[in-house]
Amino acid sequence: MSSPAEYYNSLPPISKVYGTLCLLFTVAIQLGVFDLFHIALIYKLALTRFQVWRLITNFFFLGKFSINFGIRLLMIARYGVQLEKGPFDRRTADFLWMMIFGALSMLVLAAIPLFYTPFLGISLVFMLVYVWSREFPNAQINIYGLVTLKAFYLPWAMLALDVIFGSHIMPDLLGIIAGHLYYFLTVLHPLATGKTLLKTPRWVHKLVARYRIGAPAPTNNRAAQPERPTGAAFSGRSHRLSD
């Protein structure tokens, strides 16, 4: 791309919107437009005082301006974009549903005191990393120029680094759990049994079609998905059953 504007405009819609919202929320917090407390996930306030926006806004905070914040934005720009342009190409509704399903799963998990964390944005980004690692298991990843490993192991390597550096690992764990649950229900279980337990709801398809988000989906989703070999632990998906 010849300019940052052209690069930004070339990004697929869901990753672009999510990354932009995360950046805008961080800027607003840094400028003092609102306080972190007002967007944090606090179930008591959300349920008893009807501050339902907390169930959504907590996903748009990735931390204050820092190296870690920049890394998380880059994760969206790399792993989210590669997913949306690769396995989810012309399947914007499915990608949006993956994000929604992951967010709902994390909200349920975070209601358990052991898993509670007031901001789930990092978890949602980590879910993208996990799903990407399953879709591109044999890609080579270099960590800090020290270690090269297959993408399949990337989420676990990042989790191990958080443990080593004493960072809070619960957001990472939530992302892994939600990501594996989605991947199991949409890929692993259908491949093993031929039965699909989780499909993209029709209202998501209608929402995407109504507002013309992303490229139009192909008429025959099954025909559009290329067959890939299966049977190996790191072979990725062979096909995805969709509605």
C-alpha cells in the first residue's frame, strides 16, 4: 500500500471496525473523556441498574497506551485480518458470529468468580490468535527473534511468556477456552460426526446483507470452500459446514 489510508481502507470490515473501536476507546480514556470504571464489566451494575452497555464496552479496552497495547492492535491487524481474508473470505457473517459467540462465551465464563476479569478485550484478541493458530497450524512464527515454532503452539507460548513475566493470565485463558469451544463446535465435531452443533444464525446473515458489510457471500458456501487434507494433528480444517 502506498499510504496508511489505503492500507486502512483495504482491511476487512469486522477486524477494521473492532480495531478502530479499541483505538478510539483508548484515546478517549487517555484524554479523560470518560473513566475506565464506566465501561468495565461489573455484573451488579449491569443487571440491577440496567447499565447494559458494560456487557459490550468492556471488549473495547486493550489497556492504556503502551507497548502491550500496540502489540494487541497488531494482533488484530495480523491474525484477525488473515482469518477474515483467508478461511472467512466472503463469509463476513460467519466471522462476525465467531466474534459474537466468543464474546458471549466469555461473558458467561467471567460470571464465575474464578474467571472474572473486568475487561475482556484482551481475551477476545487472544481468541482470534487461537482460532488463527488452528487455521494456519503449520505457519512458522518467530518470537522476539529467539524461538521459531509452528503457529499451532503460539497461544501456549504466549501464555507461558505471561506466566514467566508475571502477567495476569486469566484473559489469555478465557480467550483459549472460547476459541477452542468455537473451533470444536464448528470444525472438529462436524468433521468427526458429520453433525453441526453451531451455525451462524440467520439474523446475523440478514444483518450483514442489510448493511452490505463485506463482500457478498457466494451462492453455494460449500462449493466455495476448497477441500483440504485431514487426519493429521496440525492439518487445520478440511471444510466448514455452514447454514
